[in-house]
Amino acid sequence: MADLFDKCKSATVSARAREAMEQGWYPYFKAIDSGADTEVMIKGHRLIMIGSNNYLGLTQDPRVKAASMAAIDRFGSGCTGSRFLNGTLALHEELEARLADFMKKEAVLIFSTGFTTNQGTIASLVGRKDLVVGDAENHASIVDGTRLAFGQAYKYRHNDMADLDRVLTNNKKNHGALVVSDGVFSMGGDIVDLPNMVKVAKKHGARIMIDDAHSLGVLGAHGRGTAEHFGLEEEVDLVMGTFSKSFASIGGFIGGPEEVVHYIKHTARALIFQASPPPAAVAAVIAALDILISEPERRERLWKNVHKMKQGYQQLGFNTGVSQTPVIPLLIGDDENTFNFWKALYEAGIFSNPVISPAVPPGHSLIRTSYMATHTDEELDKVLEICGKVGKKLGII
């Protein structure tokens, strides 16, 4: 029998990572010495952060930090068990009630991470004779949720609702169908074609679940996400959200009809067998939700910054793809140019994210940038200046 660990020595991805480390251009797992903000410190160097999902800039808000500290004083540092047994606090139920009211859903259930929210929800709902269909560019947590489900799983071409219609038409023998998609796609920054998805789903009697990880606090008149953005809140059956972006914490939730949430609550292994979200994290979300509701000007500042950066990049000659949101990719193409561009930006004081296959299709490597409500004009002007200089030097623009 072969040694299970042999693959760890010879795997291409592992070898490429070691090569990058040895040559000094490894871009991942950079340890940050400061808090998540518009600027960060790494090994004594200050960098402007354009690589986070801190859309509303709340991770350093004094009210959010104070709420976390107060929760530790009252409840301690952790729950020592799952929600199902000894790990449900009054704080968890308060957040669920607050989110249900905010999202205009009958019920909400919170999980310890956004990743396991998708895993637990999809795997518990999609049974052996059911069908789950997802966008080809869905987040990995949705993909893993479909793999764990006992039903049949299919993909449709990215944001192509005619192809979704084809998949559902060809699989009518299944009992029930769930269509799952990101609301905002995390690499391209584009928005799901929800109006046409609703039409196709209704035609086939399928249910819709939208992952609003990158949409909450960003899209919609009140920041409720994709469905509010399109005026289709009553047409989306399940909304999933995370707390690690606009809510400045960690965790996730699923919102929908009470009987469906009740079913997930008693069948989702990712909830029943996972330790509860710690008190500090939950209290931070409640405080962030209060700020999101009471300070709509934050979203206005966010969108002002987004428009400034997208226009600035396009004027410089960068290809920003189909982005419609605070996620603005700079499309480079091949891996080598992408890593060279990232390294030059990093050395010039800009923290960004190089993205290569399999996170994007081969030949479509990019620099993922994203923006916060709290970025200053001075910071953003500096980013544009540096990106312009580096892009010209490397022949990207």
C-alpha cells in the first residue's frame, strides 16, 4: 500500500508554493501586525489595504469593539458546546430575532461560520431524489454543500439563466429543486441576474437560495442585499449571509420560512455538531447591525469610493471586467504577470489579492481589489497613482 502522505511531497500546488517562497514572491498567508483597517502593518511596513471585505469599515469602530468586550464580561470567552445542546445563549436568540426583522424573513438561524451555513443548509434540504443547481462561479462553500447533499447536483453557465432553464428542463424527474447562487460573485464583483432567475425558477417550481455574503450592507436601499436591490425580496425563498464582511465579525445565518428554518435547525449536521459562535463575535454583529441601520451614509460613502476607483482604473486603461460592486478585479490574464503585478504593488505599499486558477478559469488571473466606506480620498488617489505606474512599467496598461 502506498504512503498516504506521498502526495504532499509531489503535488504540483505544493511544489509551486515552495518555489514561490524560495524566490520571494509568495503572496499568501501574510501575517498582519495591526487591526483590519484601511491601512495595515506588516513587518514594520505600512500598506494601504485594498484586499479585505470590510465594506463598511466597522472592524475598528469603537462601538463594535465595546460591544464585544461587554459580551465577554457577561458571558465569558466561549460557549463550550453546540447550539443544539448547551451552546445557545440569549445573545444568539437576540441576534436571530434582530436579523429576521431586518431581513424581513419569518425566521433566522445563525451558524458559526458562513462556510458551514451553506454546507449545513444545502446538505440538509437536498435529499436523495432532489436536485440542486448552482452557478458555475459559486463560492466554494456552496460547491461543498452540494457535494455533501445526497441529491443530484448540476451547474449552469455563469449567470446564464437560459442554461439554468436547460438544466431544470432536462431533470424534471427529480422530486424537488433548489437553485443556489451568489448574490455578488466574490471574484468578478458582478451581480446575479435575479429577475430572470426568478422567472426560470417559477416556471419549474424550484426554490431559490441566494448567498448574500458580499451583498449585505452593500446592495439595496437599506443594505438588505441582492433581493432588495432588485425589489424581489418576496420571491427569494432563502437568504444566506455572513458576518465576516460588512458585519465585522465571524459567523453566518440562513433566513427564510419558519418551518424551513426549524427543519434546518434540527437536521443540519454543520449546526448540531459545531461549537456555537462565541459571545464576543455575536455581540459585534448586533452592534454592526445597529450601525448599518442607523447610518445609511456609510453605504453612500462606500459607493462614492467604488465609483471613484472603477472610473479611475478604467481611465488608466485597466480591464475591470463586469464588476458592479465594491469588488473590482483588475484582469491580467496569465499567472506570471499577475504575481509580478502583485509583488510590485506590495513593495510599493499596496495590499491586494492575486487570484489564479482554480479560483478563476485558467488564463483569467486577476488582482482582486475591494473598497471600504472608510477609505480616504488621499488613500485611494495613492492607490490609483501606484497602480498606474506599475501597470505601465509591466506593460499591463
